[in-house]
Amino acid sequence: MSGTHSSPSRIRMSGRSFLALTLTPEAPLTDWLAALDHQIQRAAGFFTGKPVILDLSLMQASTPDLPYLLPALQERGIRVLGIEGGDKTWPAVANWEWPESPMGGRASGPVTIPENDMTPTLPPTLVVEESVRSGQHIIWPDGDVVILGAVSSGAEVTAGGSVHIYGALRGRAIAGIGGNADARIFTRSLAAELVAIDGFYATAEEMDAKCTDKPTQVLLTGETLAFKPLP
Amino acid sequence: MAKVLVVTSGKGGVGKTTSTAALGAALAKAGQSVVLVDFDVGLRNLDLVMGAERRVVFDLINVIQGDANLAQALIKDKRVDTLSLLPASQTRDKDALTSEGVAKVIADLSKKFDWVICDSPAGIERGAQMAMHHADMAVIVTNPEVSSVRDSDRIIGMLDSTTEKAKAGEKMEKFLLITRYDPQRAARGDMLGTDDVLEILSIPLLGIIPESPDVLKASNVGAPVTIAEPESAPARAYTEAARRLMGEKVEVTIPTERKGLFDWLFKRRVA
């Protein structure tokens, strides 16, 4: 008997609430879908991962195009969590996979779709006022990094954007992490242990010897790193 | 209020203990009251270099753990009476250094002396961190070779990020002391030049100590070189460095090779 558990172990449960969006389609459905597409275009990703309740209260059993409404929403990546109004028995919706609607819930007013999501905000730049010493590691996954001092042997600077070093680069500089092939590395004096842009790297041995200890920029051309002297 | 100075390097064998003893003795000879604190728990050496190894009764760990008070543990130098030593324990290890204990000892010493000089162990672990934690200023001992320079760079980074001063948002004063500088090898170019070292580490230069048999001789007789051979080239370099620590403006001279007649004759014969 030893080692058996007499009581079943407890399971962890806790509450969590989400704001579900309620879509209320109006006839004619083709126009309504076009308006929806327009909204999605202005705020890409707005519906991603959001639970949506479909409210059919303005629909009739005979509304044209009704059979295609649910598939059309699913095609746009809208996840319908529940359906309100309407009737499961309408022939037009006979083919729908009618989700088990959650009960209750409170209406919480109209939701405005953000309009400015399309204009990208510039990622912030990190400015380091002094030298990056051996063993130190600067990671800045979004924007550019500006180092006013040097980057020592054994130090590492990693940036989502470009890396600008006003002193000598003697350690590692890694630019364009997360797939930015346009990122570059600039330094007052190239004596790096390793440089990399968007996953393509070069060790000290593979670097262009004519740039050694000179002001240099490193950029990606195709799949090779190019070393260009700075004026 | 005393100045708390840490002598550190990252790398071992570059001359931290020798420099601690020589700088401390030079400051004491200049009339300052100085205590040297050995943080190399488990591998103590400062007592040997100071010639006090046969007088150690209590040590830093005893004081931290409350087994002895400071007055019992401090060893007064017999040659320079403003110079004292707080030895490390040889039988314990660096885990016995508690941050509260070290803070209290440093605070107590600061009330009694003008200078509290902490001799850091090599490495970047607990012992070294404890030695640098309460410092106001640091002397980074570096040999003119790449591995020593890189380790010093690492230590400078830690001085600027992990110490009490750094956490308070203040800047620690840091000085570079280049030791074991060999003028002959420098002339031949098989050693990193002073300029290169300064360029890489970019902190002010406190002094350049030439490689010399006098340093080893002094260590073996248990006396800092500034006491044993005060007229030797390394002793003069240490004395000048100590004056710079006190805020005097003294030009740094780069040691050059001096050839006497005998050297010349000897070289001729060998050739």
C-alpha cells in the first residue's frame, strides 16, 4: 500500500476575465464585410487573439449571404467564441459549427478601433555614455545603440537596430537581431573580435585587413558582410 | 575621514600585495597613518611581505565574527610607527566575509586611520567584491600584457557597477599602476606599450614600476621595497605614486634602460 495516494491531488483553478468584442452585422452583409475589411486594414492585428461574440439580432432567417458570414469572419482570423441572437434552426446557418456560447457577461459600451496603428513608432535609441568594459553585455532588442566610449575585448553589444561606436571596437558587436538586414555597425577603430548583422557573422580573422584599426562601417550585402572605410 | 583604497587587478600574480605594501609604507613614511587590510582569506600573503607573519594572533575574520576586537588584531609595524596591518585568516575561506561584518570593520578603521588600503584577492568572486565594495578609490595593478589588461578592464567595469559608490550613483576614482615594466623588452617591442595600455583602459596613470630584483629581495626579507631599498628604482616609483595618491602633481616618468660601464663590458664579452 505504501506510496499510493488515497486522495486525488487538487487541481489549480483561478478566475480570469477578458473583454470580448461583440460584432453586430447589418444587412446588406457584403457592404458590412467590406467595412470590416477597411477597419482591419487601418488597425492590423486588432482582432488577433481577441475573443469575439457574434450578435445576430439584426439578422433574419432570410438575410441574403447569411450562410457565408461565419466562414468569412473565420477567414479574416476572427475567432468567434459565441453567437447571440438568431436561431440555430434557421436553414441558412445549418452548416455552421455553432459554438457553445458563454453565459452572462455585461455590455461595456462601444469599442473604438485604434486608427494609428499603421504608422510605425520609431524604436528608442540607447545611448551609453562611457566605455563598455570586458565582461559587460549591452542588449537592446529594438532600436539602435550608441556607445560614446570604446567596446573592450570581451565585451558585447547586441542591438535590434544598428550599433554606433564612437571609440574603438575591440569586443563583439551584433546588430540587427530579430531579422533586420539593414542594420549596420559603425566604429571609430575596427579591432573587433566578432561582428554580426542579422545572424551573419565574421570573426577577426575573416575581417577585411585593410580596415583594421581604421574608422569602418560594416553592412550586409546579400549574405556577406562588407567592410567599408569611413571617410 | 579616511580614504578607503582598494588595490585590485582581476588577474593573479601581477603585484597587488607587493604594491599594497610598498604604497602603504610610502604613505606612512610621508606621515600618514595607514592600515593595510588583507582580504585574501585562505591565501594570505601580506603578512609575509610585511614581515609580520610571526606576530599574527587574531585576524580579519576573528574581528568580523566578534572573537576579537580591532585593537587586538591590528599589528603595528616595527619600522614605521604610523603603519598597521590587519591580516587575513589562512584557515578560513572567503565565504566567512559577511557584507555587514566587512562594512563595520571598514567603518571602524576609517575612524582611526587616514588611509585604509584593502589588498584584494585575485579573481572577481566574493573576496574581490568584498574588498572593493566600500572603497572610495581604486588602484588597478596591471602588467603590460594582454591577459592582465583584459582582466583589469573587467575589474574596472565591476568597480563602476557593483560597488557601494557606484550604487549611490557616484563615480569611483580609479588609477592605473603598471607593474613589472621591463624597459628592455619595451624597447624591443615584445611588451604592450604604456600608451596601448592607457588607451585600452582609459583611466589616469598613477605610476609605472620597473621590473627589478629589488622587489623580490625585499619581499623575501619581509619588508616593503619602499622600506628595504628606498633608493632603488621601484621604490622611487612607488614613492612618487604615493605622492600622487595624496594629490601632489608629480610627472610620471617611463623607466628607461640605463646601461652602466659594467653592463656594456659584460655584453661585449658575451657577444
